[in-house]
Amino acid sequence: MVTLRHRPRTLVATVVTALVAAALSAPPASAADGLVLHYPLTETDGAVVADTSGGGRNATVIGDATPGGPEGLQLGGVDGHVKLPDNVLRGLTEVSVSLQVRIAPDQATPYFVYGLGNSSGTAGNGYLFTTGNAYRSSIATGNWSTEQTVTAGRNLARGVWKTLTYTLGGGTAVLYEDGVEVARKTGVTITPAMIGGGTTTANYIGRSVYSGDRRLKGAVRDFRLYDRALTAAEAHDLGFIADDEKGRRDLAAIDLGDTSAVTANLTLPTTGPYGSAITWRSSDPAVVSTTGVVTRPAPGAAPATVTLTATAFGQTRDFQVTVRPQLTDDEKVAEADAALVVWDSDDIRGNITLPTTGLHGTAITWKSNKPGIITPTGEVTRPAFGEKPVKVQLTAEIRAGEETTRKKFKVTVTPLPAKQDYEGYLFGYFTGEGSATGEQVYLAASRGNDALKWDELNQGKPVLTSSLGDKGVRDPFIIRSPEGDKFYLIATDLKIHGNGNWDLVQRKGSRHVEVWESTDLVNWGQQRHVQVSPETAGNTWAPEAYYDESIGAYVVFWASKLYAEDDPEHTGNTYNKMLYATTRDFRTFSEPQVWVDPGYSVIDSTVIKHGGEYYRFTKDERNNTSTTPCSKFILAEKSAQLRDTSYDFVADCIGKGSINQGEGPTVFKSNTEDRWYLFIDEFGGRGYVPFETTDLASGKWTLAADYQLPSRPRHGTVLPVTKAELDRVRAAFP
């Protein structure tokens, strides 16, 4: 069951706005003396950040940064930041910098909260910065080797607002957190005026002066720059929040969504954005417990109303919760009837999913008036090419207890397409995390049947762009239906650009795959965001598929790290395994099962069938050592059964000697001869490099000569296509 859609709470927004506005009001007069810059960062729109110090030195919002009013400037972590005017440190022999920041839980390192100074090439060249990593501030006249640092020696808490203040005067640097001194360093010999001799052109909030560092992800507000060292009392006034005020703010920030018709457990926060510990009381724990567990009244009973009381630092706030009773069998059947769908009913081109279990656990049985065309279990026999479409009536009987209903679907089965030879190839890929658009779907077209000569399509721009999940797609894979006239594109839901925390995305990454479908390779329809991995998975990487004729369905496989059931935060150690699930429509998937687990990490499997054998190519993910000489290269195996969990060894170390390391293999057969191509992604190097063989069983692959691949192709797939299909995509995406 799911809760009903959340709706905004105007009262909460008003309370939060008022509290934050009070927090950003002017400090005591003494703390206003010497202000060089003051950016409240509470704009609600536009790219201009107003300087309220009186100096009129406005700043500019750049990239994925969104004004958030009293909640500060929201930074997306990709390229968003604030560009300050030049030369803001000129003439300063002392300095204080203070701001409020909320660092996102998935912030990647290294990063600066702010950096004021200069860059030379990719490195900083004189600067003052603060980072929450080992919470520290440094001042330097050159690169990192000249830094003089004051540090608290521990990371800042993430996901909560913090006031960070740095002061430097008389050779002493002091670091404050929420108005309390946490570190001090004496003997500092650098003054701000020494940086660039007063000339600074790389002055940022949310960005480092080192181009390779990550951008800040989270929110910032109330940035202040002074021409003097603030006193401890002044720093206290800027950053200190009394406990009762923290409690009020944290309670005001709670949003339980629409609590007028609850049907599922509630998430009751135990901490707030200002760091309060939040406890809960319930007027009726038997209906809603203090941990949010909901027990619905019996079927036919009246709704139950419960008061939940949240407490933080002695402050309280009440929430009224109305819990819907459990459904009667009649209600279950009615809702299951409304939810039941037969997808693509007007254009069926392959086996379909006819579920036997419906909403609320209802049982479903099916009948077909033309079982020779569509069986009651969804197997489809299409009319021959040239025949007319066939209309079929499917009837679903939905049952809960003694209650039943029937729902009829009129569907149309499309005739088979004409058989056509393949006369070219379509190449789908991504280009890497080095650019803002690199993690999207790109296409290239072969020059006829030459599998080694390619032209980029769509002027080298993405053809498909993700708008769901992480809003990045990697490892696109295209599969043709066994009937030949339907295509599915599946891809990894992941965006690394600007936030490259590889460990985090394997612990709390997406459990979904991104899906598009098409009948012409040009029009791809609406993107679908489909969960395939279990709750224990930390990631879902590089999904691919192969049609298994023995079950009349596609086998979809991908890499996931699986964590222990009693480790819901995924803090333990584990490794990537290959999982698989089956589907007929890339909408409904079976429960996943482990497919490849050699006892160490493997990813990026791909499959091709030849001569009754399935050949599987997989990346060995282990660290390369003298005892694991084939790690970071490709392993080949074979089996007579696609879903077999113990394939036979064919070869390992594929690609070694020709590439430095390899992943993301894609394999396909020549359209004109018994020759196979294996493109291997030399990650960290050239991207895809092509290999070829005339004997799959030998496991011997030779580096191809005289090839012209698209620029920067990364893990993707090559699909053999007809001349009409090749001409169509070239025309659609010049």
C-alpha cells in the first residue's frame, strides 16, 4: 500500500519563513562594523545576488543553483555556484568570513564551501577557503603546499544547517561552529592582502579554486566578509542558536504530508535540520505508534483520528492523523478493477503480461475468446505478414474473498513484419561524466555494413535525455524483439558528473532502470523509471537483456551490491554480483535472482548466442595485482542455458596488451560473414576500442585495425539494423 499524495502545508512554510527571516536579521551594531560584503542569499528568483553591506558589489548565480528564499540558495552539486566580484580581499590585513551552510548528505569530496583567490591552470594560486571535510580553513599564497590551516579535525555534520565563521587577525586564525570556537592556530604569516597582491579573480561561494574539485551540494545563506577579525562575542552572536529556538525551527520544518486519509506507515523524523533530537507521543499508539507504524481499523469501521505530538528541546507541535479503515472485499475488488491494465492493447507485437495477482492481493484469472492468438497466460501468435490485424477480447475475473467482478479488454494483435536483411548498425552509448550532458543517450550510425566506421548522429548531441531518477543515464542497451519490430532501450539511472562519490552510489544508489521503447528507432515514447533491484541492493548498474525462447520472455541482468537484511543503511562491506529478472514488457519484472557470483566483484555482463551456446562476457572488478593478473579485463564464458548460474570458462584477460583496462563490453555479429566484434570500454582512456574474432569458442580476440568510432564513446551497445532502419535514423538525427 502507499500513502496518498502529499500536499503542501502553507502554515509550515509561513512559520519557517518567519523563523529564518528572524535568524538573518541584522546582528548587533558591533558585528556590522567593517562589513565588506553581505549576501543574505534569500532571493526568490533571478541570477543577481544583492550585496546589502552598502558597498553595492552584487554577485552572480551560475549553473544549477536555484534561489530558495529564506531556505537560501540551493546548490545542485554539478556546476552551481556564486561568482563574487574581483579583488574582494584587496588591502585586508585582517579578515573574517561567516556563512550558513547545509551540506547535502551525498556531497562528494574534495570540495570548498567558499574559495576566495586565484586559479592557475587547474590549481589554486593564492586563496582563502573553508571546507566541511575535516572542517578547516586555509589561507595560501600559492598552491596547496603553501596553505596555513586551522582545523577542527573532524567532518561537519551533513543535512543540517551550520554557521561557519573564520577569523584572522594578529597572526591568529580561529574557527567557529555555530558561534562556538572549535579550533585555533597561531603563527599565521599570510594576510589576505598578500593573495595575488590584492588581485583575486576566482572568488566563489560553492566552488573551489581547483577545477578538479567537486562543487558544493546543499544550500547556503547569510555570507559575510569583514575587514577585521570578529571577537568571540561577535562570532557567538552570528552563529549561536539557543536550544529552544532550534527546537522551534526543527518542529516547524516537519512535513508529514497529507494526514487526512493515511493507509500506510508514516515516517516520523527523529532529528531536524538544526540538529534537534525529536521525540514523539501518540494519543492512540494502537493505531499510530510513536515510530509511525499504522494499524488500520477493521473493514467497515469508522476512520480513526490520532494526535501525534513532536517534542524538541522542550517545544511541542501536534499533528492530526486520520487513518482509513481496512478495505472490504468489495472495495478491494473495485480498486483492483480500476488499476488493472493490458499495456499496448491497440498494437500488441509480442507476449504480454496477464497478471494473476492484482491490487490488494486480489486473485485474477483470464479468458481469451481467441486462445490461438492470445492464450489465457499471455502467449501471443501474431498474424503472418500481409494479413489483417486480429482483434481479441480478454476477460479478467478479479476475486477477493467471496466478491468478484469481471473486466473486459478489447486488444489488437499486429501482423508480423516482413523479413529484411541487416545492412548496417546502430550504436547507442554515453560519453562519460566529464561534462554536464555526457551521461545521456547518444547514437551513431555505421557506414553501411562496415562495423568499424561510424558517424555521430544528432550533431553529436544526446538523442535521449533522462528526466527521472538521478536524471543521468549511463550504459544504454538496445534490444530488438524476437519478432523484429519493437525495440527497448534500458540504461543505468546514475549521474556522476559534479558529484562523483562512487562509494555512496554503491550503497544508496538507484534500484531502478530507465526504460524507453520504440517501433522505429526514432520515436522513443515516454521514459519509464522501473524498480528491479531489491531493498538490499545499493546500486543497479549496466542493465542488459537477452530473449529467452524457453520461457518466452526477456532476461534482464545487471550488477548490484547486496547488503545484509539487518543492514538497512548499507554500511557493511560487500561486492557487486550480477542479478537477473524476467519480463515480457519491461514494465513488470519477476523477483531478482543472483546470476553471477564468483566470490568477488563482477559487473557489465553482455551475452550473444551462437550454435546453441550462450557466450557471456563480464568484467572482473578486482584490483589488479600479481595474483589477479586478469582483473580489470574481460572474462568469457559459455553455457547452453541462458539463466544457468555456472557457465563454463572460455578465456580471460581479453583486451590485455592492447588496452590499459577494460569494462562495458558489447558484442555483436557481422551482418555479412562469420565474424564477431567485441567493443571494450577502456575506461580512463580512449573509451571504446574494437576487437574481432572469427571463432567465438576460441576466446581469442584481435585488436581491429583502421577503425573510426564516434568521439568519446563509453559503455553502450551495437544493434544490427536494416537499410530502412538505418536510413530512417540518419534522416531523423542528421
